[in-house]
Amino acid sequence: MKKTTTGHRLEIFFRDVDLDTRGQLLRDRLNSLELSTVIEEVWLSELYTFEGDFSPARLQEAADLLLNPVIHDCLIDEARPLHSAELILEVGFLPGVTDNIAHSAAETLADAWGAPLEIDQGVYSSTIYYFKVAAALTVEDRRLVGRILANALIERLDWKERFRYEADQGMDCIIPRVRLGAGKKVSLVDLEISESELVALGKEGIIDHCEADGDEPCRIVRRGPLALDLPSLGAIADYFATVEKRQPTDLELEALAQTWSEHCKHTIFAAAIDDLEKGLYKTYIKGATEKIRQERGADDICVSVFVDNSGAIIFDDDYLVTDKVETHNSPSALDPFGGSITGIVGVNRDTVGFGLGAKPIINRYGFCVADPGDQEPLYRSAGGQNQALRPRRILDGIVDGVRVGGNCSGIPTTQGFLTFHPGYKGKPLVFVGTVGLIPRKTKAGRLSHEKAARPGDYIVVLGGRVGLDGIHGATFSSEALTGGSPATAVQIGDPITQKKFTDAIVKEVRQRNLYSSITDNGAGGISCSVAEMARECNGCRVDLEKVPVKYPGMAPWEIWISESQERMTLAVPPEKWSELETLLKSRGVEALVIGEFTDSGRCQVSYRGEKIMDMELEFLHNGQPAKRLLTKIRPSEENHIFLPPLTEFSLEDLFVKMFKRLNLASHAYVSTQYDFEVQGGSVLKPLVGSRQIDGFTTVVQPLPESAKGVALSQSLYPAISDLDTYAAAATAIDTAVRNLLAVGTPLSHIALLDNFCWCSSDDPERLWQLKECARSCYETAICYGTPFISGKDSMYNDFRGFDRSDQPVTISVPPTILISSIGVMPDISKVRSFAFVKPGDLLYLLGAGGAEIGGSEYLALLKEEDLATSEAQGQVPKFVPADQLPLYTRLQEWTAAGNFRSLYPLAQGGLAHAAGKGALAEGLGCELEIPASERPDLFLFNEYPGRFLVSVAPELGAEFEKEFAENSFTKLGRVRTDKEIVISQNGETSLQTTVSTLLAAYRSTFVGF
Amino acid sequence: MAQPKVLLLTGYGINCEEETAYAFQACGAQTAIVHVNDLIAAPKQLSGYQIFVVPGGFSYGDDTGSGNALANKMRHTLWPELMAFVAADHLVLGICNGFQVLVNLGLLPGDGDNSFGSRRVALIANRTARYECRWVNLLAAESDSVFLGGVSSLSLPVAHGEGRFFAPPETLAELKLRRQVALRYVDAEMQPAQGSFPANPNGSFDDIAALCAAKGRIFGLMPHPERAFRLNQMPDWPERLALEPDSDWRQPGPGRVIFENAVNYFS
């Protein structure tokens, strides 16, 4: 090993390689990659690199603290013997990337040594892989292996052949310390420039510096996009010229760009659109909620909607439940793990930042990706450069991110889904949500959903430190990711840092009444959180040098807008500060005063005494010129499907194949990785029955002494969106609501959350689709009386790049509306699952259907089987929510009486999927008779909303038929004693299969994931 | 003593303290959730309790080995008080991450009856190399565990990434001889799991899920009894309701007996 004076390496590995199961599983995974050779063995080592002076005795102590003597051996500054390994790979983080293992290691050393490490000391973690191979790996092999084991955006991969390793006596000692140039200053930005220069400023950012390049004219390097258009830049230029009578600083311009961004201000939903002067959000989303609340009067369940980090409804007399669903799409495309972990811990903070601080009690997730088997490469740059991650790699990463984030935070992740569609290949959608619980009043008698910073309150930031993480989000260049420069584009969440302050706030500080207001730091960092809270008292003054930073050398504007995670901002009355500081310190939470709230009407920031931002709060928040959007009707094409004759296929074959489809197969490998039991409240779990079949609704009992439950579900229909966004929203709302009705939640205590994930949102036709979708949200929500309480939109989910033959490609997500539902059920003893539980029970289909299969899983299958043409679109179900109300009202009476044995709200896959899953859950067969008038495949597979498959005890059959006589129902058959699934028509068997055949099919798709 | 006092540790990522405290309270104990830093600041307070619990969670994010960092911290700061606590006629319980902490502290399995502090067994990464949240069946081994009095079998959930029990062969033999193996994973028919997934969810050697020491007064287990405390926490609750609509959700689940045994030890 190359000896260095500044670094030491501690390598830890299993003494008995048989225990190294990670290596064994990795070997199998890598051998599934179609390498040119076979990897015979993989051994792993965990490596800690120590930077700075450590005596040999200290290093030995560190080893004793970090390894387990029962199973591990270790080497200090010594190369691990290679035995039969021929190839070695070390994977470590690039400078500045969050390294949680190293963070914990440094803390454990500090605990033992009684003092933190010195400023010039550091600990970094990495992993070494030793490969025993049948033959040498080719360059392509290494690329394949490397893509599985690391993400070049945030990690370094160092390969060594055996001879090099031996000649060097091991891997190199690499210390990923961040080194920034010293003394970045604040500069003024001239806005009196040509229009083309203004466009460049808005699109590519402020000029950072110029690079000389030989005899060529110097190359201008910009800081990354401000995403400010010409009218916005004009308004800013105007304001500074006329009101402030000076040029803006770079920090002011960056702050305005953050505050006015689509991400923060939702400009598309806020803008006037066609004849809607108030815009989509106020007219359709908030508008629906206001109308419902008005109509409900005293029975209104909403308490705090659209004003805080989450929305809140009544749980009972003493508590509120909060809910929020976020998206984290772009970061997850670049670094799926980092993107999704940052997303889930970020939305946890939307709970802690609700009111005076709600306790996170349930996590939700939803991942939209392309077929994980799709191997066709995509490139972000021309010439085969900058390859995008493949769908499988993205899926694996986002599943991992939510696992680590959710499990480490001690929040049960009960509710979630996976959806596959080719449109998600360029950019996945990653939905993450958190439900919270908060007492309606604090011990001091304050209403806990109300808060306001007061002039004179200290501005306190707590939690993690600020680095270059997430500055300008996705705008990175590969050059920026080498040498000593940190990977700024991607962040990795640190759930334990967040867990420490979350516990402190929701379990201790809140009750002691130590702050006036609290919010979370998300997009835009403190530039947004402080400026947002400043509106509560009309002013703020910040000393930026007091903000704790991860490393020296950051420019003031970088500190102001950094999105480093795991931070909250509090408004703390000066007389409470000392008590708060002492308490937080004893909980291992760093907190610092960085300024104070004022009533000056201005946002004022200084850095080491120099004033670098001083502008009107009013302009900062409301100075953006109003936009007006125009839409254009997207013509719908008449499109009929020519269905194959029934003789051309086997119904049984298609029935089983439906259960293998990506969207309909078991995703249990994901739900069992997520701790859905922590906090001890799960009632209806993510997997149903003894055979563990995927559910779509979960119920949690938040208080162990109360029978009340929180029911959650979600729904989206991207394939219907492709054809009709109005229908997609209506169907999704109906499904999300119906799912809660089916488990015994009353319609009167259900609220909704909306997440619009759109594409090409500058295109008037896409805007028309958006408007139709929002109109549907309005009309359907009002029809059901289910208010929206929170929402989030993400408007530009398009990928522009190149394919294998270097041709430009654009892949846009299907316009996607996710509806999440939350309800409060009065009694967890009324909950039912979809499992058939007793032979002889009667099976009924409740609700009226149709035969349209546009946007259905069945149509997609027909296309894949060449039984329908690839252009076939068909019609989407003609669905009228208002027609459903009588059925839903009657159904509620029956669920409240506990009369059903099981209920399955029909969705993707239709009746066939419902019956199959109902049978699989407890391994009971069933028999169904298809009405003589129906075409069997359409009857079984159509996805008409508004329906349920229910099972009823035989003795209740007559009563059921009487009670539901006025609602449409079809008597289908019964649950069988044996394990046969038999579907017939006119007394003749149309298909017959067994529970075990179907279960094997259902579980087959994600084997090996 | 009718009502024992229970100290449940919290902080640094421990996350099951509230539901575990609730379980003890519901069985009649007094409970206090104490932050590890507060205990370190005033370690003598430990002697005012009869039951010491390290609840489940993710202390230090499982980094540097699950339970290792918290065990290091406790060894440096609380060792004399812990030794005095176990020397008295007191109980110690570690659940999941708490079990991992007790193993790393050398409180389990210990070295003979009254010697503690060396690490002799390990709980390592699951053989699936994946976090597993699922329900398992357990059979009580012949042990002296105070917590398992009257228990023959249990159905409880596990939720962990590092629960694979490992001991060198000679240690394993000694544990069996000394009746320190407390629970083993079994399949649905209550037959030995023999290492097979998912009955043995992590690949534990000899299917071992729990250990005890100090004549059964120190007990650590990977599954979570506090998550099977009431009937409505059981995975078959909705289907049970379908057949027996009048089922009372407050009825005891299989995990409750563990807390009752602990509390009743002091009655």
C-alpha cells in the first residue's frame, strides 16, 4: 500500500468468508448480467479511511470500536491478501457526498475518546470488492458491473488488476475531502444588458468566471439556471432600478429565482388560464375544498388545508391527522437511491413542520418506472455519452432509498404501489408521503395548527449542516464531479440526524412551548424557509456567517440557497433560547441562532458585516409578473378496437398471464422490505391473508387505547390519461375513495391529496389536458364531498436525449394524476380485507359495468399477444360519479353493520383480478358464472370503476339481494371448498385453474428482485 | 413489590420505546422513557428501576454494525451501573436492535452466570442481504427465561436487516448446555425451520431467535412482542373479523405474555 503521511486505512472483513452472504448474492446478481465470463466468487471489505494524524494506538482503538471480534478480522494500513482474487474494485463517495456510515463512525470514536475529531481529521467509508473470475473481465464487463455497484455521479470506482494491486501493495489511500477555492465574494449583477444576454442569464445563470483556453476567446462559465423568463427578469430590473436604486447582488437574484420558481410558487397552477382568471389551483382544487367545506358546515372535517407544510383533518376530539404527498422525480432519475431517500425524509419534515410539529406516523410511497427488463440504452448527451440509468437500476435504487429512509426513521411504511408504463423510462416518478398525528391543543392551551413568528424572535436553524448539496438541483456537468469539487446535484438523506431532532421536537420541545413557529427546510433551503416565516411577522434579518457549514469556502449565495437536508427553521422567543439550546444539545442536535425576525417589511441578509441582501418582502414574494396561459383542445381520435374472435385465444391462458403482468403481479418483495409494523398500530397490513397478497389500502390504529383507525389508499390510471385526462382523474378519485369505503371508512370522513405529474407543460395541448384533469378533480371531489387538503405538482417530466444510434429522442411521462386518500374510520372492528374466508360464501359483483377497455391492462395484454393492433386505443369507461352515490350510501350501512365477509374494490385487471386475489389470499377456490349476455373476456377484464366484488355468508344472501335490489348487482357464484378456480358461462366451463397455479404465476414476475 | 418500575432507553435512532412502554403499562408496570444522554448524565438513577429495556430501532442507523455504536457508548459511560443492575434481582430486556445492543455489550449471552462484557456471539446481516419485515412462528426452547414462563410457542413479527444469529460451534454448544437458547424459528407446522427462508427469516444458525442469561433475567430477542400485544395487531385480524364479527380488538395477542411475565416477576 502506498504510504501517505495524511491517511490511514482500516479494512474490516469476515474472518470466515462463508458468512459473507452479501458477496455470494452479489456474485449471483452479477452473473445474471450477461458478462463475457463467470464471476466465481466475490468477497467484500468495509474500509474506513482516516485523514490526519492518528497514532498506531488510536488506530487500534478505532478498529476495536468499529469491528466485531466474533466475526471480523481487520488490517490497518496493510493490503488484504488476494488469495484467488484477480480483480479488485473500490467504491467510495466523491467529495461532499453525505457519508452516513462515516458520520456514525466519527461519532462512535468521539463518544469513546471524549472529544470530537480535530478539524484536520476526518473519517470516510468505502467498500472493496474482490473478484475471483474464470477469465478476465472485458471493458464492457467492468462497465456493467460498475453500473450495479456504484453511481458515477456520486461515487468513485477504482479498479485494480491483481498485478497492480500487488505492485502498489493494495488500493490507494484516497481522501475525499472537499476543497473549495478561498474567499468567494458577493458580486453585483448588471441587468441593463441585451435581451439575448438576459435570456442566457435566465436560462444558464449568473456568470461565475471565464476560463482561458489557449488562443481561443475565454469560455464563460455560468452558475447554473435561474429559470427566470424575460418578464420576470424585467420586473426584477425594474424593481432594483426604481425602488432600490442599485444593481441586485448575485445572492438577491438567486433568492428571487428560488422563491419564484415553478417548484415553490407553482406558477402554472397559479396563472390565469383561458377564461379562468383565478387559475387552476384556486378555481378547481382549492375551489372544490372551499365549496365542500361550505356545504358541510358543522360537519366539516378540514382544519388546516393548503396553508401549511401538510394538510390536516380532524381525527377525534383531541387529535388531528395530517397528510402530505410529495414527488422527487428529477433527483431520482440521476441518483435513484439518493433521490428517493431524500424524498421520504423530506416529506417526513413536512409533517414535523406542520403546525407546531406533528409526529410522523405512516409513510406512503409510489414508484412509476418503465419495464425493468428494458435493456435499450438511452443517453443524455450525443455521441453515446452520459448514459441514463436503466429502468431496473432506477427501480432498485428508489426501492432502497425509501427502505433506508423509512425504516431508519421508525415510521411504518404501510401504503404504496408500483406502476409500470413505457413513458416512465426517461424519468421515473417517485411519490413519497407522510401522515402525522398532532394534539389539537398543546399543554399550554395553544391551537397546535396555528403558528406565527413574532418580531424579535430569534431565527434558529437546527439539524444538519449546510453544504453544496442540491444547489441548482439537476443542473450538473460531469466536469464538475471530478477532483476536489463536490457532487452538488445529488443529495443523500441522513435519517438519523433527522430522527434525533424529530424526537426532540415532537416528543419534548413542542410541549414545553419553546418556539413561536417552525417550518422545514426543503427546496431553496433557508432562503425559502426564513423568507416564508418572515411573512408571518413581516421581516427578517440574517447574519449568514452564523449558519453552520460542512466545509469552509462556500460563497454566501450558496449558503443561502443550499438544499442540504435534515434542517428545520424555528422562531424562538429570546427568553426561551437558552432552555431550547440546552435541551437540543443534550439530544445530540446542533442548533444555532442566525438572526432575528423583524417587522421591517424587508428581508435583510448580511455576511461578515457586509449587507448582501436587502429588499422588500412584498416584492420577494409577490413581485412576479402574472402569467396568462392559453390552452388548445387536443383532438381525440375515433378509434375502435377489433377484438379477436373468442376462438383465437385461450381464456385460461390470458387469465393466468394477467397475473404475471408487471402492474398486476405481486410486489411483495418491496412491501416486506419496509417496516410496516413499527409504532405497533398496523390493523390492515400491506399484504393480505396467509398467502400474503398485495393490498391497496391499509389501516393503522394510531392510539392504542382508541378504536379509531386511519385508512389510506392511492390510485392512478396513467394508461387512461393517455386517452382522456378527465376520465383518468375521475377514475382515480373514485378508486381512491372506494378503496377506503371497502375497508369500512365513511364517505363523510375521507379527504384527498392531488399530485399532478405532467409533461411538456408549455405545450397548449398538454395544458388543455391539465385543465380537463383539474376540472375533473373539482367535479368528482364535489360529487363525493371529499375535499382536497394538500397537493403538489411537478410539471416538466420529459427526457430529451439520444438513443443507441445517436438519434434524438424525447420521452414524456403520460400525464399522471395520483390521488391519495386518507380517511378516519370510527371502529377498527369493522375492517374487512378482500380475502375469501369461508367455503360456500356467496360472491356478488356490486355496481354497473360496461365493456370499454381503453387504457386497460387487458388491452395492453392483447397487444403484447398480437391479438390487437398496436394502434388500438378503444374507449375509456363512460363513468358518472354521481350515479355511484346510492350504492356507496347503502354499502356504508352494510360495512358499518359488519355484514360483508370480504370486499374487493375493482381496479386494474377488473373482476378477474379481484376474484383471483380474493381466492389466493387464504388459498380458497371459487366458482363464477358469467351472465349469458356478456362477452366473457370483456366481462372479466374490463376496468369499469365504481364496482366491488363482495362475499357474503349464505344466510345473508337473501337479505343482501333485497337490500341492494335498487343498486345494480350480479350474483356470480360462491367460494369453494377445494382450491379450484372455475369460471363458466351458460353452464359450460370457460376456464379452470388452481390456486397454486395462479399463485405461482402471481409470484413469478419479480423473482430475483 | 406490586408495581415494578421500567426504564426504557431512547435516543440516537431507537424507535420502539413508546409502544414498548405502553405494553409494560398495560400489564401494570410504571414506565419511564429516558434519553441515553440523560441516563449517562445521571447513571445512578438506574438503581431506582427493576426492569431495564433497550427497545427496538435503528440506533446510529445500524452503521458500523447494528447495535455496535450504541453498545460502545453505553460501555464507556454506563458499565458499572449496568453491572450493579444485573447483579441485583432485576430484569433486562432487549428487543431487536436492543438485542443487538445487549449482544454487542456482552450482556448476552455473557460468560458463565455472572461474568459479562465480552462479545461471544453476533447478529449479522440477514442471509437474504435484505431487510425483512414479516411474521414468524417461534418455539420456546428449554431455557430459564423469566420472560417466557408458560410459553411454548409464539407468532410475532420480525423487522430487521441484521438478525442472523451466529456463534462459533463451541459457544453454541455451551449455550445449549446452559439453557440460554430461548426461542427458535419454526415453520407453520411448528417444525424446526432448519435455516430455510422465510420460516427462519434471516438464516440464523440453529434457528436461534432469542437468548437469555443470568438465570433467565436478561433476555434478548429479534422479534417484536410489543407488535403482537393486542388481537387487532395480528395479520389475520381482518379475516378473523369476517368470521367472528364480534371479536374484541383489545383481547391479548401472543406477545403480551412476555410483558406480563416480566411484571409478575416482581409480584
